[in-house]
Amino acid sequence: MWVIIPILIKLDSSGRVIYTQKRIGINSGFFTIYKYRTMKEGTPDIPTDEVSNSTELVTKFGSFLRRTSIDEIPQLINILKGQMSFIGPRPALYNQLELISLRKEKGVDVMRPGITGLAQVSGRDELPIPVKVEFDKKYVDSFSLINDCRIMFITAKAVLTAKGNK
């Protein structure tokens, strides 16, 4: 799979295979997140839900990668580097100032960001930022192995049914 996915990305569109982006991590510090590229080169560096024509910018194979969440696999590198965990608040983009500010205010930034989290399984990008931060805060306040297992189960179910994936 590690060999096939990059080949399919390159066959589908020109550009890099791995997409890197500046994100906010633990204690509001910056780090570089890794993902398989799903959008055309030159796409604006803003949250997907803020792009008016995002469906036109997603490549054909990128749509499959997103639907199956395979585009997230390179984040295992971030986990190995200690920048992320499997479960936690999704890392904010460097330019999501309201989200960063609210998370810092609520003490959410003390947690390492995750590939999936409570806000992800509770509505993902459809949630307004203040609601997303409340889910993040609830996760931090009730952090436990049992809750992480529950979130991982819900995430696996969502991935297998392609629920909520764009």
C-alpha cells in the first residue's frame, strides 16, 4: 500500500505526493503535519470548509483518499515524532486564529493533537468553532483510556461507512 498510493496520486495529478502544512500542536506550538495530497497543487492554505469550490479542487483519487481517511496515514510520522497522538483535538491550521485562541483560553492546547478526537466523531467540520472547542474541552477534562477506545471505535465505524468524510 505504501508504494501503490504514491503511484496512484502521481498518475491522478501532477505535484507532490505528501502534502505538508503548518499546524498548531501541544502548548500552541507549531509543527508540520504530513498527509497524502488530495487537492490540486496551488490550492489555498485554508480550511477545506472555507473553500467555496472545494469539490473542484479535490483530485479524483484524492476524493477516495478522503472518503476512506487514507490521506491521514502519513500522520503516523507525526505520532512517531511525538507531535501528535492517535486521539486528541484535531490540530488547528496556523491561520485558524479563533480556534487557536479559544482552545488556549479553555486549556485545550495542553493536550497533544490527534488524528481523530471527540469533536471529529461529534460532527467534524460541520460544527461551529465554539462547539468544536467545547467538545475538545470535554475530551481534555474526561481524558481516559476508556474514552479513547470509545472514540477509536466510533472513528473506525465512521471510516468503514465513509460517514462524514468529504
